[in-house]
Amino acid sequence: MSVICQFIGGIMTIYGKTIILRAIEKEDLPILQVWNNDPDIQYHLGGWHFPASLSIMENWFESIQDDELNKRFAICVDGIGIIGTTNLVNINWKDRNAFTGLMIGEQQHRSKGYGTDSVMTIMKYVFEELGLERLDTTIIEHNEASLHLYIDRCGWKEEGRKKNWYWRDNRYWEKIILGINRDEYFAFVGK
């Protein structure tokens, strides 16, 4: 798999096998608002979730524009458009690490390989273009699809658990901490 970064109209896009990562644009906010307010999506993601109005989404969008340590990307597929988001946040240039997350919005776009391609594309970009040493993510215990994606399909390792971290569906769930470093990435992709 090769990632090709191109500047089109002054905007960098990152190409995976089937997906394109690009900056989130203001025009994306209505669909992001729908996904943000979807209880099924939020059930599988970490964090604290409240319903968000379009003006809240616009304020969020404005707040991320100049944040050099936290980058968000739209996941796009030719002929479909935006299907989800991914990110590189808490970028630590001194220690060469970052945190990443993934969300595929609509059910019909899940289990088609787009999530795997998105994670592999972010990893290639991070390790081969940015020269970082490691990536981290966390998964809520019941999100078996994401655990399978990161561990089995993308080579990540479980590095720990925090008990009673997430409150969902009237019970607590563990936070599963996953990570991958440069050597593990290159071993996984066979380089």
C-alpha cells in the first residue's frame, strides 16, 4: 500500500487504497452533526456525549482550525463522499507519538474495509511521512468490531485496561488501551 500526499488547490489529501483523507470542511458539518447525535454511534465511542446543534458543531469547527497538535480528517470514498472521520490528536513532537481514533458514520459503509484502510493509511502517514515513533488509541470493551480491526487487521497490541471507565447501557465497561510503534508497524506490513 502506498500513501500519496498531494496538494490540490492548496489542500493536502492523503490517499489510501480505497479512501482519501482530507481536512474537514464547513460543508461536512451537517453530516457530522447527524453522526454526533446518533446514539448507536456514540454507544461505541469513548467520551462524554450530549446532543449537538449545528451552531455547536460550527464552534467546534472554528476551534480546531489553527490547532497544530490536533488534526482531524474526513474519510472519503470516490463516488460516495464523506463516510467518517479519523484524527491525530495530542501530537507530541518531542517524544514522537500521537493518539488516533476512527468513526465510520453510516452502517452501510462498515465492514467494507474502509476502516482498515483508514487505520493503515494513518499509520503509513505517521510512521513513513511524519517519522513518529508510536500511536495510541483506546477502545470501549464492548466494541468488538474495533478491537478486531485494530488488533487483527492492523497489527496493534493491547497494552492495558482500565476497569469501570465507561458508563453505557446501565453498566460500566473497561477502557482497552492499544498501541503500535514503528518497528511493529514495519514488521506488520512486511518492510
